[in-house]
Amino acid sequence: MRLLDRYIAKNFLVGYFISFFVLIGMCITLDLFVNIDEFVEQSGQSKGMMLRHILLYYGPQTALWFRHLAGMITVIAAVFSLARMTKNNELIAVMASGISLKRILAPILFLAVLLMGLQIADEEFLIPRLANDLTRGRDEISQPRRFSFWFISSPEGHLFCGREYNESTRTMKDAFVILRRQEPSSQRWTVIGQVEAERAVYDAHRKGWVLENGRRMNVLPEEEGQASLTSVEKIDFLASGLMPEDIGLRRQEGYKSLLSLGQIEELLHYPGTRKTDLAELILQKHSRVVDPIMNLIMLMTALPVLIRRDPREIKSAIVISFTTTLGCFLTVFLCKLFATESFGGRVWPEVWVWAPVFLFLPVALLQIDSMKS
């Protein structure tokens, strides 16, 4: 059995690496075909510079595409290995030796569980480190970014705005901060003042922003329904947990999918996190557990279909296998799409993200139990 397990494992791993390079290569080729003009314009006449920009852009993108395609890569690897064994009539020889065909699935499922670790490491360690690179456009590879940003919340609940932010110097130009305080035993926020400065530079040692020509105005308690500002006072430093790396990342839509599970937990407990972001954060938190499980379920659903004694049936089996896998993939996509929508006045991200598991896990178990061995 050890010899057979090694043989099946070798075929599966070969198929895994082939499908990885083929699928990732297709993604790069299609994207490059559509957007090659952007790299040409950015690089001018230098072919070497254009190649460098392409590598710098698609290197981080590969980590992101692998996360989305990990389940499909595993299924294709299983198709590759089992189709080869069926074509060579090796499954008949296995049955003739008295070994159940269900036993063939063991090394593939074992390796699939181990390879899930690559997806988890990609999500938790690699993608968060590359988050800022993943938010760069194709025309922003070779130069430091300068951009405006509006109402990014800090861990303290303050809202930061800047007419121009320079990533290389970590400097805000025309910085404007709305100071807020959360009311005790309430989700209500109260504006307590505002800070303006011509420039704000981040100081990592002091953990805050050094202000140039900074001015602070405090809000007085409301009188007769109207609030008023005190006289202007000078301020040269504003302590804040908002990091320079957060600004470039959080100005992008969908940045939460680039965070690690620990970063998601931090944002969930930030007092400054908006209610509209909580559902998306909860969705991402549960997805980190559900996605690897669903990839394994997709494999368990597809494998029994691929076990065929007759090589003439393998083509139809491959079609059925890919159709089933595609159904799982689309179901997961649609559930995530509806996870942040309100139904009956409430948002149910946990229910939606776990729904495909409860839907397809019984199907996968029935498929394996009913397969002919």
C-alpha cells in the first residue's frame, strides 16, 4: 500500500504544480493582453524597464490569484492523476489486487489537507505583507504614490482627511482631523473638536503625527441646540494609532480581504470602525475558516465521479466533475455577495458564509459513500 500511496501522491503533486502554473499563467496572460499599453506608457522605450514593471506588478498579484484558485487547482490535480490511472487501466489492476477504490482517495485527500496550509499561509502571512503593493495600479509601480483621502477612521475614532498624501515621505498636506468621542454605554459619537495643519509627518518613535502650523479648535457643549467652537489654539503633535501603511490600504474598496485574521479582529474591536464595515469584516473573518473547508468539500464532491473502471467513461466523468465544482464555486460566490445585504432589517454574514458548507458537505459524503468500489 505504501508503494501505491507514493505513486498516487506523486501523480497528484505533479498535476498540482502543472495546474498551478497553467491557471496562474492564464490569469497573467489575459490581464497583460488587455493592459499591456499601460506598462508600455509607463516604461517609455525601455523594454527592460517594462519587464521590471510587469514582474513587480504580477508578483504580488500571483499570491492573490492563488487564494481564489486554490480549490480549482486541487480539483484539476485530482482530475489529472485519476484520469491518467484510468487511461492506463491501473484502477482495474488495483481492484484485481483486492484494494477498494475508496482507498485510492486517501493519499489525495491527505495531500489536499496539507496543501490547504499553503492557502492559509498565503492569506495570513503573504497577502497582508503585500497589501500595499496589491492596492497599486499598473501605472503606480515605478513611483511613490500621491493621493488624497477622506474620512479614514483611526483606532481612537478620529476621522483623518488629507488633500495630498506622499507615501515616500509619509507626509499629509493640508491635513484635517475631526476629533470624536464615543458616548459611554452608547454607540453614539460626539464631535469634540477639529485639527488643521499645513503638513503632518508621521513619527514612529512618538506614535503620532508631527504637525506644521497645527491649529486645534474644541467644541463647546450644545446650548439651545447649537454647538460652538472655542478659540484656536496651536498644536504641534497629534497622537494616533493610524499608521502610514493604513492610509494607502484603507482608501481602497475591498481592502478588508487583504488583511490577516489578527488585523480583522483588531478592526472589529476598534471604536472607530463604522457599522457599515462590520458585516464585511465578519464575512472576511468567517471566510478564512470556510474557504479551505469548501475547497476540500469541492474535492470530495468531484473525486467519486472520477473513479471509473472503463476509460471510455472518463471524459463524461471529467465534465460532471468540473460542473459540480463550478456549482460549488458559484454558490460560495453568491453567498458572499448576499452576506452583507440586509434581510428582515438584519444582516446575517455568518449564516450566509457557512451556508455552502452545510449544503455541500452532505452531498460530498453521500458521493463518497455511494461510489462503487
